Amino acid sequence: MPVEPPDEVSAHQQRVEHDLRRKAETAQLLLDAARYLGETLEIERVYDRFHELLADAIQHDGVVVSSFDERESVIRCEYAWVEGKHVDPASLPELKLSTAGGMQSEVIRSGKPLLENDVGGRVAGDEGGTFYDVDREGTVRKLPDTGPTHVQAAMMVPVKHEGRVVGVVQLMSDERTYTDEDLELVEGLVGQMGAAVRMARLREERGRAEASEAAAEAVAAEREQAARLFEAVGDGIFYVRRDGIVRFWNRSAELIVGLSSADVIDQPAAEVVPGWAAIEEQVAVTEDDSVPRVARVPVEVADRELWLSFVAVGRPQGVVYAFRDLTSERELEQAKSDFIATVSHELRTPMTAVYGAARTLMRPDVDLSSDERSQLLEMIATQSERLAQITEEVLLASRLDRGEIAVEADRVDVAELASRAVETMQPQISLAVTLDVPPEAWATGDLDRIEQILINLLDNAAKYSPNGREIRVFVSETDERVRVAVADEGVGVAASEQQAIFEKFYRVDPHLTQTPGGTGLGLYICRELARRMVGEITVESQPGEGSTFVLELPRG
Ligand code: ADP
């Protein structure tokens, strides 16, 4: 027969069962809480969910979650909910950790939770702490100065991380009191909430780190882009740090100055940048937003003088220099002014002669013999021809430049043409011109233009042979070419000038009065015409012994 258990045994059993059930429920609740809280990684949402979970488990009229900053010893509100409404945590005052009283401070100091079912009494009796009362509108009252609190009971639970208190959760009720079981449940939930907040914080930090990494990458990419741009621009760019060390030297700088960046970078500008002293002295560094001033500086590079135009912009750590090579522009300018000087000089001489002769002829008081008259007329004719020739040369050169001269590609007997040119020129040349030509030598080209070249070469040979005895003209053939050589015994051309004399306006010694007049266009015109006939013109010469100019044309 069944034996009835004694009363106290049954009561004990009931307590155990109740306890077990409660523990199971708590465990279930915490498990759900862990999952629910872990689903979000936004801190605000974690607090909201934590509060939802609390609302289901324990009656309360207010919740405040605060963080504790150990370094500054300050307690800050992170989340507040009072009587059904969220309160902006920033509107609540920061609290200094109190060393003696205060409920939050006690929890932080001890690391243990606190249960107070007579908050009013505690506030009245606590000398060391600071107490505030917050209503649902967020109005904060300092206690007890502004009157009694309406809070009856409060639970305060520390939030811990690796054994240290990092915050406090407060739960308040105006009507009821709390039990140890309530406290235990809140502790469990706070533990879960703390973990979820930590996860969210980590995630936030990682996000921030990723964002700053991305920003750093973007800056680096921008720099690289700028560097690539600086590499690609046609202007030379270099950067000199305030301590005088070169830190950047772009491709164009390499090309213009002829120094590789490896030779220059990390070296003192004073030692590696050609003309640095002049650059530093003459180039004004713009330090503000104003437009940089351009300075032209002649810079000696190897054995060449370059004309560089510089601007310099100051940066906090150094100066960026940008420069452009104006050497060829300057040479062109120089050539232009030389040309104007040459042409006006060249024109003035025949014009003065023509003018003088005409005036003399017109003078009624001078009785001129018919011989004298015809001499003057002869001079007018010759000088007019010279004027026409100069004008012709200038016009032809500019038409060649503009590509307006077309040349024929006919079969031309250069042997016959050379003989004819010598015949034409001989009367104007005081020297003997000898001919050494085969019976015929057919080339492809433009008869008039070849003749023009030969006349020019013969004219030069005579002009630059003040003491020469003769001029020789040879015509010969190779498999593919026909060569006409005009050799003189004149002043010759130095090796260093042998390229330049074919340039436009180039004259070896334009300022020496004893050199015969000329525009410096003759050989340029010859070279350009020869090229258009797929030929070329070259010179071999020994200064003082004479020159041989050779025209080569394709065989016809
Ligand atoms: P120009 O004779 O009008 O000065 P060119 O173009 O024909 O111009 O010649 C350019 C320069 O080349 C001359 O100024 C002269 O110094 C040099 N030169 C040309 N032909 C000869 C030559 N046969 N002997 C020596 N120097 C020459």
C-alpha cells in the first residue's frame, strides 16, 4: 500500500520541482535571449531587443543601461526607457564614479549586483552618491533635493567583460519589490546583452577599420593616379623637399634634362639638378593660391644650353617645380630675328645701289658719257635681279614649308643638265669651271628644280672661294643613284657646321662683314627640293681646303 509522504517531504519536493522548473524556464529564456540578441549587430537594436526580453520577464517602469569608462572614471547613459518612452541617453548627465555611496557606483566598485526594495530610504540615507530621477519626458531631477523619488525598487546588475565592469543595467519599479530570483534572471539577460553589445561594437570597429582602410586605399590610388599623370605630362616636374632633397623626377624631366630619376632622387638638388643655384635664385615659389610666375632660366646641360621656363609651387613639405623646354622656340626666335636682320641687310645693299644709280642718272647737272650711263643702267639691272632673287628665295622657302611645292618625277639627263648649268653660270663666275660628265646619266626628278639646285651650288662654290682657282663638276652613276658633285677650293665648312648649313636661315658667319651676302636659305631650299625628289644633298669639306657638295637622285 502506498505510503503518503510526510508533509514536509512533499513541501520540499514541491520546492525542488518549482526550482527546477524555474531554472529550466530561465535557461530557456536565456537561450532564446542569446539567439534573439545575437541576431542583430546594431547596438541600438540590441538594447531594444534586450528591453523587449526584459518586458516579457519582469515588470518594471524604467530601464537604464550605462557604460563605465574606467580611464576617465565616468558613467555614461547608453540607453534609457522610462514609463513606456525612450529617453535620449545624451540628455542624461554623466556621473563621476563615487568612491563611497551611490548605487551604480557601488555596483561598479564591487562588481556585484544590487537589489534595493526601498529606494527612497536608500537615497535619503546615502550621503556619498548622486541620485537622479528621470521621468518619461526625459526631465532629470536631482534627488533628494527636489523631493522624494517615486521609485520603489531597483535592481542594478554589472555588465562585465573579461572580469572588469564595463557598465551597469538598472531596472526600476514604482510599485512592486523585486526578489533574488528576479535579480538572477536579470543577471542572465544582462550577460547575454553584454555579449551582444560587444559583438556589435567589434563589428562597428571592424567596419570603421575597413572604412578607414578603404579611405587609405582611395587616397593611395589617387596619389598613384596623380603620379601617373605627372609621369605622362609633357612638362618636366620635380619635387624638392624643404631639406633640399629631390623626391620626384618625372619622365619628361628625364628626357629634357637627360638625367634619369635614379640619378636624381634622394640626392641634394644642389648637387644633381643642373643650374640649381640659378633656378633657386630666379624662380619665385608661389606659396598661396595665386597664379605662379613664370621664370626663364638658361641651364647648362652637358655641353648644351637649354632655355627652360619654370614655375614653382610651395607645398607644406617642399616645392614642386614644373618646367618646359623653350630652347627650340628660342632658337626659332633667334633665327627669325637673324633672318630679319639678314634680309633687311641683303635688301638694303642692292636697293641703295639701285637708288644711287637712278638718282645719278636723273641729275641734270651731271653730264654722263654714254658708257657711264650704260654702266649705271647695268648696275640697276643686276641689283634689281638680286632683289628679285632674294624675294624669290624667301617666298620659295615659305612655300616649301607650307608644302605648296610640287615636283615632277620626269626622266632627266643629269649629264646634259649639269653641262647646261655650268654654261649658264660660267659668265658670272670669275673662276674656271671644269666638267667631268659621262655622255648621259638619267635620273628621276624635276628638270627645273635640279637645275635650280645646281645653279645654287655653283653660285655658292664661287661665292665662298675667294682664293680658289677652279670649280669642278662631276656626274657619276651607281646602280641606283645618279650623283652630281660640285667641288671648290674655297673656305670650306667646319665639321661642326656641316649639318647646320642646310637649316633654314643658317649662315656660318652672318655677322662678319667680309662674308659674301646671302639669306641662308639657298642650301635649305636645295635640301628640301632634293628630298621631294627622293634624293639627298650632302657635303664633304676640309676648312681652308674646299668643299664638295653632292646631289644624289634616284636613277631614271
Ligand atoms: P647663303 O649662301 O645665302 O648664306 P646657303 O644656305 O646657300 O645661304 O649657305 C649657308 C651657309 O653655308 C653659307 O652662309 C656659308 O657659310 C656656307 N656655305 C655654303 N656653300 C659653301 C661652300 N661652297 N663653301 C663654304 N661654305 C659654304
